[in-house]
Amino acid sequence: MTGLYDDAHVARLAEALPPLLPLWGLSPDSEVRLLSLSENATFRVTDPARPAPVVLRVHRPAYHHEAEIASELAWIEALRAAEVLDTPAPLPLRDGGLIARMALPGETRHVVGFAYMEGREPDPDAALLPGFERLGAISARLHRHAMDWPRPEGFTRKTWDFDAAFGPHPLWGDWRAAPGLDAEGRAVLERLCETLHTRLGAYGTGPDRFGLIHADLRLANLLVAQDRIGVIDFDDCGFSWFLYDFAAAISFHETHPLVPELQAAWLRGYARVAPLPPEAEEMLPLLILYRRLLLTAWIASHAETETARATGLATYTQGTIALARTHLAAV
């Protein structure tokens, strides 16, 4: 991943965007400012001739191919049409398409546009319980739509199952490369992997528990404005356990003392909208560990990013080991 996240590379992306702006009817003299940098580089574009800014997402290379990106946008448009949740609209190009191409030396990057959504990320130290009950209801509506929606021909998204996360070719890298991991810690996480494989295999992938989900409903992808909870960034949407959306919601806050109460609130909100599998309550702690180990792998392969550095890198690895020890001691 070296070079994808350094300042010079981000500056090259920002310089390559203005010639593309007329594709969306934007002035090439618009202000372009980096909003976030994780898997992709996301920019806020302010055109004085337009009433509101827009967001342009420059996709990282060799991750999602064009059909996957088109499938993500198709689901977002279907969710908006059905009024399932508040999420920004994909912005069409002047020719009616949704995906532009940015030519860089030696590679081509995909670029998509979205309407700008006002709001702020929820504060993990504030009162989150009412919000998580609402998030549970939002998740249930999202999953119910996914179950009923006739996906368009050619729809394709990644599958976030055990093999994709921890198999021979993991999508987010190998947790065994995590910073600060020693032999003793590796042995603990190997045992956790075995437990995850066994218990998730027994839980199964029936249609009442496994399907199309957002897969990254963490606080950074929620925008709160007054009574509205907006959901952004469907870049990781794919097929996984429905309950995984709760595990993703507490990403990087797995040890917060309120997690048991947040879980109960999310389950209450969900159950008001749709039934839950009878094993839901006992599976959520396991999926929290699944997500935590997956994030440990992501940090190992994305150590250059601000998101990864903010975790403390080796400190996050040690926290994963501690959580695994606690869980393994209880089973």
C-alpha cells in the first residue's frame, strides 16, 4: 500500500480532479478539498455557481472493479427510491452515467459523485443509546429491503464471509502481519480464528441471517443533524451476516463500557421492524470479535492511513489479543 496515502499522492489526485469536474457540470475552477482518506480519497468540491458542494470519491486501484461500483450505486438508488434511509444521492454525469475515469501515470482510477450531506459524526462519549436504538431500526429496514429487492442483472459485490476475511487470500490483508504481534499473541488469535470458523459455520448463511448489508456502519459513516441519522459510504457493502452491521457500528470502540447497553438498544430497535434469529444475542459478541480481528488485519495493511495511526497500531493489536483472551476464557 506504500504511496497510496502520502501527501504527494493525495496532491496528485487533487490536481487531476479539476479537468474532470465539467463531467458533472462543475466549474474546473471549483475549490477541491480533501474530506477523508481511507480505502478511497474523498474530496469536497465547492462550485460558487452551485447552491451546495458535492462530494467526489476517487477509488483506490485494484479493489472494486467497475461492475462492483455500479452495483453499489444501484443499491443506493433503490434504497433512496424506497425511502428506506437517508443517504446522499449519487450524482449522474452529464452523459447520464455514474462513473468517471481518472487517468494517472500507469493506472486509471474510478471516480463517483454524491450530493453533500450536512451533519456530524456521533460522539462516542455522548449519550448514544437512543441513537443506537434508531440505528437498529435503520439496519432492520436496510436488511428487509435487501431480502426483498430484485437485484439487477450483473449485480456483484464482495462476500464478507470467514474465507474472505481470514482465508488464504484475505480481502483486507493478514492479521498475522499486525504491528506488535508476538508469538504468544499470535497463538491466542489463532485460537480465536478457529473459534470464529467453527461457530460461524454452525450459525450458517441462511437467508434469514446472511445477505446484502452496509458492512461499515461505524460512527464515521453516520451523519447526525437534528433528528436525522444519515448513512454514508456504502463502499464496503456486500454479502455477510446481517448482525455484522452492529459489530461494524462499534468499530474502534469495542471496549467502550457502554457496548452491552448499545447492543441491547440496537436489538430493541431492530426487533421493532423485523424478527431476529433466536441466536442473535449470543452471536453479536462473536461478530464483534470477527470485526475486531478483521480491523486488525486492515490496520496491518493500511498503516499509512490516519485512521490506522489513530488506533495506536501495536496498541490496537494488543487490545485485540486482550479481547480474544477474555472471550476464549468464557467459552
